[in-house]
Amino acid sequence: MEVGYGVKEEYTLKSKSLLLAAAIALSALALPAYAQHQKTPEEKAAIEAARAAAAAEKAAAENPEAAAPVEVAPAVAEVEDADIDTSERTIWDGVFTQAQSDAGKVLYTGSCQTCHGPTGRGGPGGPGITGANLNKNWEETSLFDFYTFAHTNMPPGKAGSIGNEQDYVNVVAYIMDMHGADAGESELVFNEEQLSNIYIVRKPKK
């Protein structure tokens, strides 16, 4: 009688164990995908980014006007295209202002003078870029070509380090000033059409 009871008890325990194991297995299968695989921070970030992009795309489709980008006014006022003189001229037609030549002088003194000299006639470290040298090497060339060469090559080994596009244009204005061209009322700006229509020529004879 006692033996039979022990066998029955052992059978009952085994049955409970099997049922428990089966329940655990079933619960594992019932777990959602995210619980079966712990996502890394990178994966979570990618998912959030995708959700945000989808939400933005949906919002743009539902309300195009609200999705339009907000225009931010530039920090420095730009010259309107309609105010830029793009007529064909030469460097002797007052194509830059004295103010921008003065601004270009500061940049030239700090970055160009060591090689090209204080008057642009050349020095121990570089060739002349005014006078006979300018006439010989750049005659009948547009200021855009002259500017492009300076911006992409000067200073040697540090091209583009003088400043932004307009800074280089101001340096060009100062070089033309040193060459003998007079300043005028028209401002020389970074505009390909304008610079392409201004030519370096020898000074007209009076």
C-alpha cells in the first residue's frame, strides 16, 4: 500500500513537471518578437528614425503647405540679381568700389604680399601679378578666369583659405587697383555672369 502510494506520488510529480515544461515552451512561442530578441541601441535608433520619417512623409502628404520649408534670411544681405551689372566691360570701366578694394588690401597683405610683393610686382617667393606680368599672362582673359585661378590655387598649399568667394573677389579688386584701374560706383560681386563679362586688357591710350 505504501509502495503503491509512492509510485502514484512520483507519477504525479513527473506529470506536473511535464506540464510545467510544456507551459514554459508555449509561453516562449507566445512571446512577441521584440521580447524574443533584445534590440541594440543602434537598432532602436534606426527604428525611431524610420518611424519619424514615415510620420513626416504622412504629414506632408496630408498638409503640403505646413510641410513647406521656412525661408531664413541670410546673415549678410545679398545683392539682388537685377542690380548686378552684367554688361560687357573691361577692368578700366570702374568695375569695383574703393571700399571693396580696401577690404581686399587687408586680405592681400595678410595672405599674398609675402610672395607677390606689396605692389603685386612680384617678390622672392612668387611672380608678379600686376603691370607687365598681368598683361602678358592674363590679357583678354575674363575676371572670372582670374578669380577662379586665385580661388582654386592661392595661397599655394592652402587654396581657398583667404576667405569666402566674395573675399577673393575683393582681393581681385585690390589687384586691379594696384594694376592702375580706377574704382567706380559699381560693386564687383561674386557672380559668374558679371565676372565673365569683364575683361583684363591693356590700359587704353588716351
